[in-house]
Amino acid sequence: MRPDPSLLADAGPERCIATWLDLMRTADKLLLAGIRRDVGPGGDVLKAYRRWYADHMREHHEAVQQMIRRLGAADGEQADAR
């Protein structure tokens, strides 16, 4: 579902930034709630968060590397067509 761009059409930069910060804080709370649920009452939330973050960054790095390879391949194909 895409957000309605008209929701902040009349908002100034301060309101847009405040809304973005609120969304980021809410996302963090939801993430930590899910991690707390996964580790249980006696689990180490910080350790689980660090593990999640390391996995997330590894996946992100792999995705970026793949995009770079694709762009390089596409650039090479364009150079060959010239």
C-alpha cells in the first residue's frame, strides 16, 4: 500500500522531519517488540538485536554488491554496442 502523497502536501520541512522521526521511532519499537517476543522473557534482547543487525547489514551489502555488478554488466553491454 502506497502512502497518499497529499497527506503532507501542505506541511513544511519541520513537520515532514517530525513525521519521519516518529515513523522511525515507531519502527524501532516494533522491531524491538518482535525481538523481545522471539527471545522470550529471560532472553538477551541486545544480543539478539546485534545478531539481527549484523544479518540485515550482510544482506544489504550483498544486495548492493549485486546491483553494482548488474550496473557494471549493463554498462559493459552499452559500451559493446557503441
